[in-house]
Amino acid sequence: MTTVQHPVFKIVQETSYYRETLLQRCLLPDIRHKSDEYDHFVFQQDGAPSHRAKSTAEFLQRTVPNFLEPSVWAPNSPDVNPVDYAVCGALQQSVYCISISNLDDFKDRVRTC
């Protein structure tokens, strides 16, 4: 018998993992450790469902002094999303400059960029 997972349940699981493991246990402690003063950074995320989730936003509002809430994010702005526009664009140019023959070829190109 195959069990089908409802998409909403999957998003809830991913949101909990993102908030409790990646943010709370990994990313935020690292930022605090590397930052001379904890409040000298601004925290903004992209529009991934786990990033925009109400529980994630509430957690970040409570724990991060300079958190930009999803309602004030500038959508699709190259000024605030340099990785999306500069790095990913350069990566795509390098990877796709010649036709890709198979999955292994694709992986090799990404690794060598």
C-alpha cells in the first residue's frame, strides 16, 4: 500500500525543519558567533514557503533584531537578491554554453564552474 503525503503537510514539515534546525541550531548561532555585535546584520530571506511561513516570520521577529518581514521584501529585485541575478546567471552561462549530453555531464560542469 502506498501512502500519499498531502502537500500542505510536507510544507509544514519543511518549515519546522528549517526554523528549528537550520535557523535555530545552525545559521543564527553562526551569525551571532561571527558578528562582533549581534545586531549589526540584517536578515532577509527569499520567497520559499518555509521562509515565508507565519511561524518562521514570528520566530525571526522575536529572535533577530533586524529582520525584514516578508511584507517589505522587494520581489525580484537584483539589488537585494544579488545571488539570484549575478551568481546564478554566471553559473547558467558556464554550464549551458555547450549542449549537455547527460546527467553526469551536467554534474561535472556544475562542479567545475
